Amino acid sequence: MLSVNYAWQPAVNHSMSAMNTKARAGVEEGASGMRSKTLEKSSHSGEVKRGQVILVAYLIATLDLTFLFMQMGVMPYLAKSLGLDSVGFGYLQTTFGVLQLMGGPIFGRFADQFGTRAALLLSCASGSAFFLLMSISTSIPLLFLSRLPAVFMHGLPGAQKVITDMTTPSQRADALGKLGLCFGIGIVIGSALGGVLSTKFGIFVPTYVGLVGNLINTTIAMVWIPLQAKPKSDHRVTEHSTSQSGSVFSIREILRLMKFPGVMEVFIVKVFAGLPIGLFLIMFSIISMDFFGLEAVESGYLMSYFGVLQMVLQGLVVGKLTNHCTESTLLRLSVFVFAGVGLGMALMKTVWHYCIVAVPLVFAFSTLGTITDSILTKAVPSSDTGTMLGICASVQPLTRTVGPTIGGLLYKQFGVSSFGYLQLIVNIGLFVYLLKSKIPLREGKSQ
């Protein structure tokens, strides 16, 4: 009997060992499943939070642009009430353009070094100072002094920086394109609000609204924008990424980004493709009166029409196109459409012709701006995206700076059609250049 018991012992031990192994495997599988579910929940929670931050960035951009267009509508009347003539008003606009041109890259460097929230707070605080000084501008020197905070008023690039940090490269063009909705809303509401408030309550009331609005924007940025919007995985150091070193005002560090493959070529296209149209838009207030014969109210309706086009085309159409076309294709398409716009402008005779031309014009502008911003932020290290967006944001101030002089000369010497012919010639040249050149792009469609 004793020998029988010993004979069964190995079998019993083996059976118990197998049961223990299965039990351990079951426990490990359960733990693994729990970890997987936890990671899924964490990933889902992270996606929801990123989505909320992006929505807040859209809100900040919308409010910022609304107040900006509100003051643009009021500024000519405020300047006139203080005795500033048309030449002086031109100097005032040029001062604003130069300050924004200088401040764009510096603002971007600040965002890279100190974080997106700090940059947005700087922009909102500058906006508050801007409207505060406007509200007490009882003389021409004070009015010029009120332009100074504009050097750091870059709410739109700040929102672009948040979106760039919170999206993957494949999602970026679509997310940036939706800022067109914010831009359109800003044009429509800002222009109308400025006119209503100044007419019914006084010329300085819009400045008070702008001041309060920027203080609200400051609070929103403080509460809802994370200290560092960029995911931790993106905080990597590469041999080219040195944005954290050097001064915020370092010109060398800013120009260094132009040496990355494809950056200079795409930036040249960004600057020159829309320059002739930009000159036309700078002169539009004069052209609308002299060439189209519009009254102030009719010009306001036309601005609202542009705002609606901007919302629909950039906010909806461009985003959809990024899902189906590569960025190089859309870049070439925008330049090609711009050439067609130039031909249409050269032939237009009435405001109705212009309303028709405005559709491809806004489409080309929206596509070019969105796609070039997306391409350029992908072409540089993630730690330099703020500086790159700041450089991109300097394109419009550059046009506003040189626009009054060059645009005035073109209009006076050659008429409205000269803007169209110049647009056609420039963009045909750029289109041929894009077809022949092999610009290195990080291709991708939005998912």
C-alpha cells in the first residue's frame, strides 16, 4: 500500500502544478485586461481633454478676432474725430502693421520657450492694454501710443500654436482650417458690433467692450489652457532643435528655421501668391467708393459677405479637402486658382463681378494659408512650431506695411485691372515653379 501511495504522488503533484499554472495565467490575463482597459480609458480621457482644449482655443480666437475687427471699423471715425487726415491715418495703419510684423516671430519664440498658455496670456494682456489706451485717446499722440501693445497682440497665432501642439501631423491641416469659422465670425460680428455700438452709444464704447472682452479672454486662457499644451512625448531634443537656448529676441534663431528642407521655398510661395490680392484689399476702402461706387453701408454688407464665405470655405470645404488630397496637391491647386482669380479681377467691371470672383478668391486664400501653415510647422522640430507660426503670422502685417504705398501707386497709375494682371503673372510663375521643383514635404492626409 505504501508503494502505491508513492506511485500516485508524482501524478498528484503534476496535477496541482498544472492547476496553479492555470490559476496564475488567469490572474495575469485578468490583470493584463484591467491594465488594457485602464489604458483605453486613459487614452479616451486624454482625447476628450485635447478636444476640449482645442475648442477653447477656437473660442479665444473668435473673441480676439471679433474685437480686432470691431476696432478696425471704428478706428477711421475715431481718427477723424481727433483731426487726423487721410495721410496721418495711413501712418497710423503702417505703425500698426510694422509693430505686428516685428512682434510675430518674437511672440512665437516666447511661446516655444515659456509655453502656449503664457503666450496667450501675453496676447490677451496686450489686447487689454491696447483697448485701454484707445479708450483714453483724446489726442493724436495718445492714439499713436495705443498702437504699441499691438507688438504682442497675436491671438490667432496663439490659437494655432495650441492646435499644432494638440494634434497629430495628419490632423493638423483640418484642425487649422476650422479656424476659418472663427475668422468669418469675427469679421461678421466684429464689423457689425463696432458700427452699432459707436453709432448708438458713442465712439469710445467699442473700446470699453474690447477691454472687458480681452480681460475675459485672459481668464479663459488662464483656466482652460494647460501650462504646457504640447504632449510630453513631443518634448524631445534633436540636434537641430535649439529653441530653448538663446534670447527670445534672437534674430539668428528665428532665421535658422529657414534653413530646414523645403521651408524657404514654401514660405516664398506663401508670401508672393497672395501679395497682389493683398495690395488690392488694402486699397479696397478707396476702390469700393471710387470704382464700385458703394456707400459705407453697402461696403459693410460686402464685408459680411466675405465673412460668410470665409466661414463656409475655410471652415468646412478646406477641411474636407485635406481628407482626400495631399498637401502638395492642395498647394498647387491654391496657386492655380489664384492665377484664375487674377484673370477674373483684370476683367471685372462691376461689384457683382467682384462678388463672383470673391468665391475662388476666398477659397484660394483659405487653402493657401491653411496648407502652408501645416507644411511649415511639420518641416521644423516640434519645439520650434511657435516661432514658425510667428513667422507665418508676419506675412499679413508685411502686406499692410508695404500695401498703402505700392497699392496706391498701382491704383493711381494703372487702375484696378493692374492688381488682377499682377496676380495672374505672379501665380503662373509660382505654379510653374511648384511643378518643376521637388520641395521635400512630409506628406499626409487627415484621418
